[in-house]
Amino acid sequence: MTKEITFSPREIIVSKTDLSGKITYANRVFMRVCNYPESALLGEPHRVIRHPDMPRGVFYGMWKTLKAQEEFFGFVKNSTYDGNYYWVFANVTPDYEGQKPVGYYSVRRVAPKEALSDVNALYQKMRDIEKKCDKASAPKTSWAWLLDYCEQNKHVSYDAFVLNHYQQYR
Ligand SMILES: Cc1cc2nc3c(=O)[nH]c(=O)nc-3n(C[C@H](O)[C@H](O)[C@H](O)COP(=O)(O)O)c2cc1C
């Protein structure tokens, strides 16, 4: 049985990557929660902690946003080294040295439990959409569905939807 790993609302999970998404820094809270030794994180692609329940479309949206030099917000379910999982609310931003883009960093806080039933339902729907598409178009299609869902059903942008959803239950 896999179990949910939690952390304190006072803590933040931080990591940094290079421009290709390889991990260059992980804070202590990150290592404790995901239960990875530092040596198994540094230099590895960030997808090492990807949980199979995460729709590919969320990461498509994350990278699209980052490549446009904008910050991304989103709920993310991650895997731990020993096969458990944890949920976060992530803020991922481009990282600069002066004017030069050098990578990205992510700051994550506890995802409020009450927020997750809606998020789980949306991610389930995205996974269903992805299963019906060919592999190449799946992430783009499910991301477009999520943006459209926020605009049509919630009458707000994706950013406003996730930020409201996080703040509402925090
Ligand atoms: C700063 C940063 C933080 C990231 N954090 C995570 C994370 O916590 N979990 C995750 O699955 N992917 C994270 N990603 C996205 C991964 O790089 C990757 O796109 C994702 O796991 C999906 O894998 P794929 O791109 O091979 O499909 C992060 C990317 C960046 C740039």
C-alpha cells in the first residue's frame, strides 16, 4: 500500500534545475520528503520524481510557461524514492544570472487537502483525454482542455483558478 507523505505548512520544498531540467540544487526538506539521497537527485532530470498520476499536459503547460519567461503555478503529485507520494502547490520560475537565463527554480508548499478532490478530478479527466490521443499530441490537447475548462466553467484564467483554489483552502 502506498501512503501519502506530508510536511509542515511552515516548510517549503525547494529545488533548482539547469535549462534542461536537470536538478542542480535540492534543499533539506525536499530530500527528507521525497526520501532521495542527494546523490540520486543532483544531476538527474526532475522527472525522476514524476508520479504516473500526473497528466503530461500539466508539464507541457509548465514548460510552455517557463519558455515564455513566465512563472508557473500548479498542483503536483510526486513520487518518493520508496514508492510513496506527496502533493505540493508549486511555483516554478526562470532563474537568471544578471540578464542571462541559467535555469529554473521551484518553491513548493503543502497542497491543502480540501483542494485536492477537484484537482484529482481534473487530472483524471486530463489523463482520460491523453489516453484517447496519440502520444505526440496528448500533452498539448489535455493542457488546452484544462485552459478551456478554467475559462468556460470558472470564467478565469488557469493562473487565477489555481491560485484561488490554493488560497481558498490554505
Ligand atoms: C524547476 C523545475 C521543477 C520541476 N519539478 C517537478 C516535480 O516536482 N515533479 C515532476 O514530476 N516534474 C517536475 N518538473 C518537470 C520535469 O522536468 C518533467 O517535465 C516532468 O516530470 C515530466 O516529464 P517529461 O517532461 O519527461 O514528460 C520540474 C521542472 C522544473 C524546470
